[in-house]
Amino acid sequence: MSRMEIVYQGLPYSLAVSDPDAFRAEVLESISSGVYRWLEVDRGEGLLEPVTILIGPGIGIAMGTPDGPSQDIHSVPPIGVDETRDDDESPDGLQVS
């Protein structure tokens, strides 16, 4: 079993799944087809509280596996980080000595 970390409407939840990739595909298929469904997840740390959340089109949800490799296909720098500047330049483009 793997633990999926889920952010739903800005709040953290988790869920134990046997195959993270299959679970992601199942959720994506459900949302892509316009289907709403209930998903039982856990809230909290240590003593987990089971809760049921509604997922579907237009409802914000993000998920990942905390102990696995990055799920990012393309790495995107954080907002405000310019990866094109030289290491000897300050953030405003001035030369640093």
C-alpha cells in the first residue's frame, strides 16, 4: 500500500491505495467524463479521522505520493525565480561582486 497525499479545496487529506498510478487514472477518468463521486479519505495526523469528500469537474483537488519520485513531468521554478540569470547576478539583474 502507498499513501496518497491529497489537497482538496486547500485542506490536506490522505488515502491508502494499492496502486497510485491506477488511482490517479481512475480519478482523472471520473473527472474527465463529468462524473461526480464520493471518495473516503483520512484527515489529520496520528489519529486519523475518516471523512468523505466529493470529487468531480470544477472541484479543486491535487494529489501525490510523498515518498515516491517526483510526479512532475516538467520542472517549473517557483514564482519569482528566474533560472535564466547568471549566478553572479542579483535578482534585479545587477552584477554581484
